[in-house]
Amino acid sequence: MPLDHDEILRTLRMVQVETLDVRTTTLGVNLLDLAGGSVQQVGERIYERLVRRAGNLVEVANSVGDEFGVPIVNKRIAVTPISLVAAACPDEDYTPIAQAMDRAADEVGVDFIGGFSALVHKGATRSDERLMNSIPNALAVTDHVCASVNLGTTKAGINMDATLKMARVIKATAERTADNGAMGCAKLVVFCNMVEDNPFVAGANLGIGERDVVLHCGVSGPGVVRHAVAQLSNTADLGEVADVIKRVAFQITRMGELVGRTVAERMGVPFGVIDLSLAPTPALGDSIADILELMGLERTGAHGTTLALALLTDAVKKGGAMAATNVGGMSGAFIPVSEDAGMIAAVREGVLTLDKLEAMTAVCSVGLDMVGVPGDTSAETLCALIGDELAIGMVNHKTTAVRIMPVPGAVAGDLIELGGLLGSVPIQPVNKPSASIFARRGGQVPAPIQSLRN
């Protein structure tokens, strides 16, 4: 369906005035056939594969962005989960593989590379254990590498032994990167129901059901949605609000898929999916919280916030799905606290709490994302907090995730500056009553009755 004249003009306005962009083009690269030998040997093969496959990604994406007049903000790589690729290696430490991935990212000019990952929802292999043990050091000595671990699924339940282990890994990662605000934790996420085609970091990886190479695209556009909602009168009902958001999501997605498909075609690779997620940035006006407040909330976190976010997410999905051929990733509204100026303000005013954020994650795309907590938060408390979030995903057949930063030395009320798209992390208090005995019980949380659908 070709773009008509009015739609072209509208899209140009979105770019020039309303901060519309394509948030990421992410090239997925299969590494399974590179297994065997030492981690150094595997790392060298990975480096050569990535440089060859992704060598022109940045150049092509920039040229397509310039041609269409639409900024492509990030160019990224996602690879096969490294715990699978390194399974035959005799080495205990997988850091050399992460360093090879980092060198490749430097060489081709991408900002992040995802896939230092493991899937342990039913149990951990020896390779999974090695990868999890390697995460703190691997993220401390690399700039571009992102790690992710899937701890649960609706079909399998939740692996609580691995959840407590990952809570300890998160603590260790924070300590290893304490000199720069626990930055390593910003590159580490744990999941329930992790998807195979996510173009956004830190969870990007190339699932085992994917092709050898594929380009996925993530659109954004909270500034565009914000502008559209701002044009509505206070007398417009919520059905009208949803309709406006659907229309805008349709236009955003049409533009994003056109750009993504063009990049893929010029690279000579298949196009995969378009992720419809609204991903905020710290820039003024590029905030999910602003959209919710324009709907009529005095401040994000007020009663009604979860309902408003549900309306927003649903409208984005409906409008985007009508415009796209293949929708994937997580597709909805992201609420990474540190990357959203409105969220930061609400947290600092004490209106938006961890408990309210948890409730909101039941209706949005991801979970507790880029959340800062005091550095002395115990691993058991982190485990329980993560478990709560995984349970929401498990019971509701949806993807949920936790990207949390227990910043060493930080206390509730502090603000940790990370800079760039990662923004500023407000440190939030955690509930004081202990869950230590519960967290240390371990074992497998059984899959819910909803999983019996065959």
C-alpha cells in the first residue's frame, strides 16, 4: 500500500517536530556452527563472522536514514545465546568470548551487541552455569556486550535456584562496575518468556528458531503519540484517546517497516519483524509518563496509571499490527525508569513506587526496567523482587523482565547519572520485611494451570 501525499507530509512533521525515529535496526547472526575448541578459538571465529556479516550495517542504515529523512538511532547485533555456542568449550570462563564480541562491535561501529545469554527456565547445564558465572567480569571488561538469562516460562514455571543465582550475579556485576554507577547492571536483564526476535537491548539475542542471518527493526515514537494526545480536548472520552493512538501507531509502524525492509534489502539479508514498542528517551517530550499525564493523570503513579498504560499499550498494538506484515519483539509501551524524564520526576516525588511499577508491568511490554535500589539490598531481596515480576509473566502468558541496579554505596533518594540514552537512575527504597527464607528455598515453581493448553 503506497504512501499518499498527506501521509508523507504528516510523517515529515513527525520527524522534524515530534522526535520520530527508528530506534534500532538489529542484525541477528547465528553462531551455532562455530562451536568447538577453546573459548579463544570460538571467540576468534565469532569475531570474523560478525565483522563479515555486519560490516556494512552502520553504513547502510545511515544511508537509508538519510535518504528517507528518518533517523535510525541505534544499530545493533544480536547473536545465538552464547551458552549454546560455547557448550563444547573446556574452559570455565567465557569472558574471552565476550571480549571477541566487543571487538567486533567496535570494528563494525554498533552501539550494543546482545546474546551473552542462557536459557535456564527448566534447569541449567554446565555451560549455562559457566556463562552466568562469567557475566560480572564479562560486562565489566566490555563496553558493548549485553547479557540476558531466561529464568522462567509459562510452560515450565520458574527456576528459583537460577533466580537466586542471578540475583547474586547482579550484585557481583554492580560491585565489579561500581566505579561507573553499576553500569554493568544496565547491560544485564533476566526474563520470563524471553522472545527470540527482540531487537532491543539488553535482551536482544537470536533465538534458535531464527534464520542464519536476519534484520529486525524496532520503532519508537512516544513524542509523536504525546503530540497527538495533546491535541485532544479534556472532554474527549477514552475511546477517542485510544483511536487517536491507534492511528498514530499505524503511521509510525508503516514508516518503520519501510525503513527496516529497505535496510535489509540493501544488506542482502531477510527482513524479520518490526517491534512496535514505544521506547522513551531522557529527552524532553519523549516520555511515556508524559503521555499518561496528558490522558488526565496529575502524575504518573496516581490511581488510574495502570489503566491508562493498558489503554496505551493496547492501542499501540492494534494500530501497529494493522500496518505491519510481521510483528514481533515485545511490542507495546516500555517503562525504563532511568530513560524516561517523566518517570524519574514521579519517582523523585514519591508518587511512583516499586510496588506501583510492578502493577504497571502487568499491562505493558517489559517489566521492572532500569530500576535503581540501594546498594546494600540483599541478594535474597533481589531474588524475591525478581520472582514477583517473573510470576506476572508466567501467569499472564507474557514477557516480563527485570533490569535492576543495586548501586554500591547508594541509598534511597540518590540520583545516579549514567548519561546518553541510559539517563539517570533514581534510587528507590525496597520493602523492609525479609523474604530470605522464601528466596533460599529454591526449587522449581510449578507452571500454572493456564499452561495446560494443548
